Amino acid sequence: MALIRSISGIRGTIGGVPGKSLTPIDIVKFTTAYGAWIAQQGDNKKIIIGRDGRISGGMVRDLVAATLQGIGCTVVDLGLSTTPTVEMAVKMEDAAGGIIITASHNPKEWNALKLLNKDGEFIDAAAGQWILDFAEQGDIRYAEVNKLGVLTHNDTYIQQHIDIILRHPLVDVEAIRKKNFKVVVDAVNSTGAISVPPLLKALGVQEVLVINEEVTGKFAHNPEPLPENLIELCATVKKQNASLGIAIDPDVDRLCFVCEDGSLFGEEYTLVAIADYILSQKKGNTVSNLSSTRALRDVTEKHGGQYYPSAVGEVNVVRKMKEVNAVIGGEGNGGVIVPELHYGRDALIGIGLFLTHLARSGKTTKALRSTYPDYFISKNKIELDEDVNVKHIFEQIKAKYKKQPINTEDGLRIDFDNDWVHLRTSNTEPIIRIYSESGSETTANNIAKRIMADIREMMLMKAE
């Protein structure tokens, strides 16, 4: 059992002991703290809520809605929805905030409360800390009977979301329709099943085959859209002679594609391809986090823009995008942020823009992928003893590689000509994550091995 309290929300496994996992008591406790934070922001007490399709979603939704009513909030429940849809609804409803009930890519036993501000964006570190502190020691006051909040339901927002995408100036429905694409979707038994197929039909895709379509929350496979979890999708695309496959995670904010031959387009290249298309239509800057492929920088510079890295985490990417007025940004995990819609990862607008790019290019999905450089990312981690001083180790690594360009905005990133390595600690585990990238898979792995050997040597020196 696990309960992870972080500044961006509360995540845990359902059931078990209060304070050790995500129990009804914990759900009420942290929802109450969020409601108290909303009350600190002003008189607006309208809150938007929505959930993905996981098994515990209905139970958690009922607890969240009732708690918010008990605080005196007006609650608009979107029901089964997507993370980007809830984010957009907060702005469209002129609400004070929102709660998305989803554990994103985590397995079925997990759920979470993702907390939004009035802009429909994830709350910042200061707000998150305020909520965590209040949950532990705040002075709780619930509303009297005549001041209880009202609960309403609105299931129209997925269609509204789709309609907005269709009106986006860079989404070309006619070009998509003319290509007669055949698309396979892995809906992973969640709300992608009620959002992606209607979007594809609206975009003019006539042949849509959905696997893992029933919204049960009993995920047919590990729901994170990684290669090892997409074997069925890859096989189905090839067997059905489809133009491409689409995979999303349970709350539809991550997106990746499968080529017509069943090979993976590459999760890291979702953002790269969409950025390439957007930058071909309008000039501007781009942002991704420090652990994402350098292919985005290559594409950005090809179009005359400037690429900026950010710390890992959507809230950090969004902050950097606003600072540099980026026209597109996101993360290498298939998260695409298109600021004209909203500052949040959105697989639905990503699908509309990618299909437009594919249609206008006149290429197959595989041929389009071949137009981008092949970089390889090696992802590793090293476990730490409790007494390890990570800051000291990072200082030693910096000293050893002082002749190389170094970025310390989020952990430690070292660049080696066209290669790089990024070291950062986990917020939830006693580990250092080591990501390295190169044009050669062997080189990427060797860079990671070299840094890991350095860390182990420094840990051993301390032990001696």
C-alpha cells in the first residue's frame, strides 16, 4: 500500500490503513484542505471535477463531491472525462479550480486527486505546500446546513473539447478526410474510449477500430503507453493493414503512435513531429523538460526558433513556456501542450495536429518518422542508502566534468557534444534517476554506465 503526498496532488493505492494508502478518510482530508485553499483565493467557490475510467473512480468522485459540498462549494461534475477536458472546463466555466480524479498511467489499484487552479493548470509549489500543511494541522470548518454547496452534472464537455479542436486553425479536417486513414486505437479500458473515437470521426477518419474499448477500469495491460505494453496494438495495426495506431493513457494526456508496419513511432517523437508541423506554419520557441530528446531542439532550430529546457514536471514546462512565449511545448513522455487551447498536456489536440501533419506530408507514418533524427535514450536508476548525501555526490560529479556544459536547474545535466546525461533524485523513492541520450544506443548506455560507476565510487569512498 502507498500514499504519496506531493505539491501537485495526492496519489495512492485504494484501501488499507488511513495515512498509509488512499482511503476514504484520506480523500476527505485532502479534499477539505483543497477546499480551504480555494476559500483563501476569493469568493468564487465553483469547482469542476471529472474522472477517468478506473474501478475506484465512482467511489472517489462521490467522496470528493460530497466533501466539497460540505465546505460550501458549487460542484460541477463532468463524470467520465479526460484530464485536458477538465482543465479546459475550469476556464470555460469561470471556476475557481478543479479536481481530476485519476492516477494517470498507474495500474488499476491506484487513484489520485490532481489539483487545478482557476486557470485550469496544476497548482504551483506554494499552493501545494499550503494544502499539505492544512491537511495535517488546519482549523477545519464545514458549512452549516443552509450554506451547503450544490452539485450539478454536465457531460457535454468532451464534445465541446472536440469542437474547439476542429476549429483550431492548424487542424485541417479536409486534408485528413481525403487520406482515408484507417486507425487502430488502444483505449486501455478508460476514457480514451469515449473521447478519441468521436474525435477521429469528427476529423474525417472513417475506419476506426478500438481495442480494449469497454470503460471498466480493468486495464487489459499496464496502462502506461510504453513499448512493452503496446504489443497488442502493434500487432493489430499490422494485421488490419491500418495507417497507424494510437495509444493514450487512462486520462488521455499522453499520446504515442504506431507505424503501419507495427513499429513504434516513439513516444519521445510525438512532441517532435507535432512541433515540426506547428513551426512550419508559424515561427516561435519551444520547451521540453531536461530529460526529453534533443530532437526537439534540432527541429526548432531548423525552423529558426529557439529551444528552451525546463525542469521535469508539467508545471515547470508550463512556467517556462510562458516565460519564453513558446508556441508548443511538452514532455518526452508523449505530453503535448498547445497554448492556444490551454496550458496542459492534451492528447486530443495532439491527434488532430499529428493527423494533419501526416496528411499534408503525403507520407506514410513510417516515412514521416524517418524524417527525424534517431536518438536513443537510456533510462536507469541507482538505489541509495539512507545516509547518502546526494548534494555532495552531485558536487563531485560537477567537479569531475567541469569542462562540460552543466545545467543544475533540476538535478544535474551534463552535455557532451551531441550527447547528454541527466541525473535527478526521485520525490518518492531513495534513488537517483540517470537518463542519457546519444545518436548511438551503445553510446547512450555507456554514458549511463560511466556516470553510475562514478556515483558508486563516490558512495564507496564515503563509506570508507
